[in-house]
Amino acid sequence: MRLKVFTLIFILGWCGIFLSQKIDLSTADIGRHIANGRVLVEAPLAEKQALLHTNFFSYTMPDAPFVNHHWASGVIFYVVEKVLGFTGLSMLYVLASLAAILLFWNVARHLSNLQLLHCIIFRYYPLLVSRAEVRPEVFSLLLSGVFINILYFRKYVWVLPFLMMFWVNLHIGFIFGFLILGSFILTDFKNLYKIGIVTVLLSLVNPFGYKVLLYPFLIFRDYGYRIVENQSISFLENLGFGVGQHFLLFKIIAVAVIVSVIMLAYRRIKIPISIFLPTIITLVMAYLGIRHFPIFGLFALVFLSYSVSKLIIPKLSTEVVGAASAIAIVLSIVFGI
């Protein structure tokens, strides 16, 4: 038991090292988020309204309509930076990211052998830590972990609507909350549909009403310019922009997921929709926009843990699994260093 706990602590520490990067203020968005928070905390009401509903910082089009879907994250970042500085912001981001990994690990460990789970994490941790910059999306990763835990273990499920009320104001990734909830509703409609209805209603508690619920599907309609994190793998590879992006690792994991689905279906082993659906959808999203690598990696962690435990583990002894996991972890550390 002590070894398992030590291994988990080591894994989180290892991921934390790669998440702990110095903020590059020349390229990072954190300055804008802090400025958003400062306006919303200190500025007159007219400026707050302008920040929420228009392209506030634009010189040429300041009155263009805009849904500031991450406004609450800016308030949090501003307060943390004011009290604890940029070091505090980095600590917040690292701890929230590690908490997200831990939450998905908590579900995965109930579906798989613990040694195998640790092995899987070590084999593709670069995907989980690929967004090592302080961003509002960390709240979506964290709350996705909270949602999947509450729904998997069926505890405190009526907390979900109130969590969504905050999430919808923190980051556009609230759509993953609806994805998780919807996937579980498909497997247990009778007991969860009421929670789904209340969650939708409370998500309307935001400055933009129903518009923010549509925004995830409209945000790229008039984005204005291309940025790397929003591009597909094929597009970036054609430009020769693949160094340090872990494209090969993503492809290996994606193939593993697809092969697992085929093998589970072939052997007539139950494929849990509540885990399968978010994994497949985020796989496609990650291929089309590399900013989604971490969320796909978290869902894939749960799905692959389940798949491998059903397809391979029953045929192997505990000693073989332990030895294979130890070798994989050592190799990951060597190449990681």
C-alpha cells in the first residue's frame, strides 16, 4: 500500500515539474485575463458592462459584440496575482491541473489494475501536461474531473447544477460538463434526467443568458486569425510545425482507443457509454485543435484503463503486470529527463 501511495505521489510530482514553467509574458494570455479581472473588480459599471459584452481592448473595433465567456476566471487570476503574485498564479495552475489528473485517476483506479494505471499515466504524461501555461481552461479540466467523479460514484449529484452555474462563467469548456452529464444520462435516464434539466436552467445564470450556451459552437465562426493551438494536427504537420507538440504520442493513444473499441466489441465486452462517448468526442476535438490534448488525455486515461483491464489483465499474472509497469515507468523517467 505504501508503494502505491508513493508511486502516485511521485507521478503527481513528476507531472508537476513539467507544468511548472516560467510564464512568458510576451506570448501568454495571462496579462489580458488579469486586466479583465482588474476592470471587473475596480472599474466603473459602464466599463464592466463594456468588458463583458464588447471587444473592450480593441483599438479599431471596441464596440464589436463579444461574449466574454471566461470573465470569472479573470477575477480569480487578478485576486490571486494581487495577493500572491505570479508565483501564486503558477501554483494555482499547477495544483488545479494535478487535482484534475488525480480526479480522473480516482475513477480509472476503480476500473483497472493500479499498477497498470500508473504505467499508462507514465507512458503519456506529456499529453496531460502539454498546456503548461496559466489559462482559464484549467478550471474546465478540474471541473470535468469533479463531474465524472460525482456521476460515476453517484454521490452529491444535485451539486452538479450549482457547479455548472459557476463553470459557465469560468470558461467555455463548460461544454465538457454537459458532455459528461449527457453521457451518463444516456446510461441512466430515469435517475439523472431531472438533474440535467436543472443543470441547463442554472447554467443560464450568467451575464449573457442563453447566448453563452451556444457560444462553444459559434466561437470559430468569425475568429479573425489563425493561432497554433486551434489548428488541426494535419494542418500543422503540413507546415512542418510539429516539434515538441507530441503529435506521434497523440496518434498512438488515439489508435489505442480505436483498437480497444474494436476489440471490446469483437469480444462482446460491455463498452460503457458514459466513458466511451466523451473519449471519442474529445479525440476528434484534439485532432482538429491541439489545445484539447489534455482533456482528451484525461478521458482516454479512464477509457484505456478500463479497456486494457478487460482485454489483457485477466490473462496476465500480477507479477507480470507489475514488472512491465516498473520497466515502463523507469524508461519514461529516463527519456523524460
